[in-house]
Amino acid sequence: MDLLQRSAVESGYVRYRDTPVPSRAVMAEELSLPDVLALIESTTGKTIAASTWRAYVARGQAPKPTRRVGREPLYSTEEIEQWIAGRPGRGSRTDLRP
């Protein structure tokens, strides 16, 4: 590892194709799409396909990304956890909610 790479890692940024990307330690409050899907699966025991998640976001049924790094959307951990907790179960009557 050369001096430039070492300083990038120590500062919390990892270079990929000359674009600084925050490391996982810096992004503890944000989740990538695979992280969101893993959190949903570990919390609910059910899997959601990446295409299903993107459709939910496009229709406004799931939280929008808080920001993007390159083309990758990053989601707020807090918003995703709230979304999971408020998500109705299979067969629930959402039209009866106040």
C-alpha cells in the first residue's frame, strides 16, 4: 500500500476509480441496497428482491435514499428500521387503519 492509499484509508475514505467513497466505518448511519435487504431479512425472516425494493421506492412505499455515492443509493438506517416496524403483515387490512 503506497502513501496515498494509506492516507485515504486512515482518513476514512477508500479510493475506487479516483472517486473517494466513505468506508463502512464512516457510513454506519447509512445502508447500501444489499445491507437494506439483509436487514429486512434478518429482522422479518422474509426476503425481498432488489427489484421489488426499487419498485417500492419508486412508488413511494419505501423510504427514498438519503444520498448517492456514484450510482449506489444509500439509505438511512433509522428510516429503514422505522419502515420495517410499520410494515403491515401479509393479509392485513390497511384500509381499516385510522
